[in-house]
Amino acid sequence: MTAPRELAEAVARLEAAMEGQQRAKMTFFRAADLRLVLEALAEAQREVGERERALLLAAVRAQAEAAKLREALSLLVAQCEGIEVELPDEMARARAALAAPPSTAATPEHWVSASCGGEVCGCGAPATHKLGEEIMHDDPNPYRHNLTAYVCCACFRHVVGDAVWHTAATPEGK
């Protein structure tokens, strides 16, 4: 392997000789300098070639692995076709509630805060409630703002349940 200092000196001598050649129109280079530069170039090309081969091999292996994973996924999907899973009652109700079309009631049966104006529930219905996370006493960051969400009546009822729904939905709390 060529030492960087020797290579730099050889390149400098070649550059000086080329400058002199342009001025004097003569062609004199030290053969040792040319050989040193050519050896360094050949070594650099070998290193680049080895790196390119390693990267190409890694890419081919990754493509083969991806093809295997796609095939395994296709087989799994084919095996799962037609299988129906029976959900517990609570999950079935939640799924039905989420699948139900959003409420289109323009005016709910209870008071709605002006802060809900223009807000939309995740299901697409106009929001009539604002839910907020309660920050616990042992929260690692007790001074942060609680997480909130605007929800429609149906989704609010789904989250808080029927018993609380009646209390929260009427101004009298009855």
C-alpha cells in the first residue's frame, strides 16, 4: 500500500512537471512517480469494486428475503379467508356502534357548550361533548395539559356508559 505522504509528493511532482511541460512543451515524467500514482488508482478502484459488490450482494439478499416474506404473507392471507371470529358482546356492541352511520341530529336533547361549535367527532358527526383526560397525582409530568377530544352524543355515550349518560346529558342531572 502506498503511503499518503509518498503519493502526495508524487502527485505534486507530476503536477509541477505538467506545468513545466505546458510551458516548455517537453514530456518528462519520472517513471517512479507515474507508477506510484497508477498503483494508488488501481488500489482505490479495487476497494470501490469490492464495496459495490458487497452492496449489490446485500441488495440481492434483501430482495430475496422480501420475496419470501410476501409469499408467506400471501399464504397466511389465503389461510385466513372465510374465517369469522365471534366477538364478545361488548366488542360486538362497540363494533356495531362504530359501524353505525354518524348522527345527523342538528340539535341534541341537551345543552351544548359554545366551545363545541364547529368541532367534529372522529365518526364524522358534529361534536356535542368534550372529553378530557384526568392527570393523576403520580403522573411524571403533572403540569402538562390533559389530552382532550370532541365527540358526538353517540360516541360520548359509548365511552361513559348509559348510567353516566343520563346524568351528563340533562341540565338537571336526572
